[in-house]
Amino acid sequence: MFGRIARRYDLANRLLSGGIDRNWRARLVRAVRQAAPPGPVLDLATGSGDVAFALSRGLAPGTPIVGTDFCLPMLAEAEKKKAAAGPGAYAEVRFVPGDGLALPFPAGAFAAATIAFGLRNMADRGRCLAELRRVLRPDGCLFVLEFSRPRAWLRPWYYLYLRRLLPVVAGWLTRDAEAYRYLNRTIEEFPGAEALSGEIRAAGFPRVSAVRLSGGIVALHEAHLTVQAPSSSFRA
């Protein structure tokens, strides 16, 4: 399904989010910059590479960034962007095919890992989170940016948009409305920020916090393998 919409994926994201997806990525990058130890960063479910490129721009120069995804057409789009940026641009970014349930990396390979709007698509969230924990160093951090449950005042309008308007517009843009009906279903069925924080803790991250963005439409989770601060907290 993602292969079918790969070429128009970025355009659809910009229009359907009203451009606010850039702000969400910026918050993710800022969190990584402030909280993660120095070292290589994995971006799982990297898709067309937007998060990987944003990390490259926002982190210390030379920080190795590895983007991985099992959808080869999406990785092809990421490689096109890298090539279009010119020789030497994003030299520290590389893209590797990989399954989120069986990552092709050794234990402890990364200082930090990110996954933006990809955890919903994993067949087994617990197994994916366990794999992310495995490939992190003992002092590593995980950052999960994902759709969540909007606040009560926004909920009726948000779900009206998801169910009625989004599939029509997305179908016109991508010629694949069914892909965005799938998106609707996964968003509505996905746990809220507090429940997802619990799943992340259960995967072996003792310190987890979350912040709601854009009225709760999305949430940014930050998870640490070290217990250097009071046990997991939830920030509204």
C-alpha cells in the first residue's frame, strides 16, 4: 500500500496536515538534540526520509543517521531526495532496507532511535519496541512521534475530517483513497498517549514521558533506558 502512494506521499502529507507536519518533526528533532547522548541515530519507518534529513540538519554535524524501512519504493524516494540535494549533502545519512520486527543491526548500535507515524503500522507493537530497545546502547533514548487522541473539544471536528474529508482529498491526490481509509482506521484504533506510554515501559524503558501536540492530535513520547530521574511522568 505504501509502495503505491510513495511518489505522492510527501505532497499528500503537506496538504492533509496543513503543513503542520514540519512543526511536529521540528519538535522531534529538538527533543533528540536535548535529551539523547551523542552517537548514531536510527530512524525506523523512515519512509521518504523527511525525519532522517531533519535529524541531519538539526543534530551535531557529522552525526550518523540511519533510516530504515521495509517499503522499497519509499526508500527510493528518500534516495532521490538525497541525490537532489547535491554531492556531499546529507553524507552522514544512509538508508537501509529493514523490518521493524527484526532489525538488521547489532545490539547497542545506536545512541538514539526515532519512529514517526510508523508504530501504528507494525504488526506487533511490543515486538517492534523490544527491537528498538535491543539496538539502543545502555544509555540510549527512544522517541516516538505518533497520532493520539485529540482533546474533547477538538474530537468531533477532527474525526469528521478524518472520516469524511481526508479520504476524498487524499484519493484525489494519490489516486488511492483506500490507503487513507486505512490511515483513518489505524488512527482511531491506536491507544492514547498514556496507554502508549505504558506499552513503552513494558518493553523495557523505565523512564517515559509524553507531550501532546496540536490539541492532542499527536503525541511525542520520550523514553530512556537509564533511571536517572524520577520514574516515568506524563506531561499534558
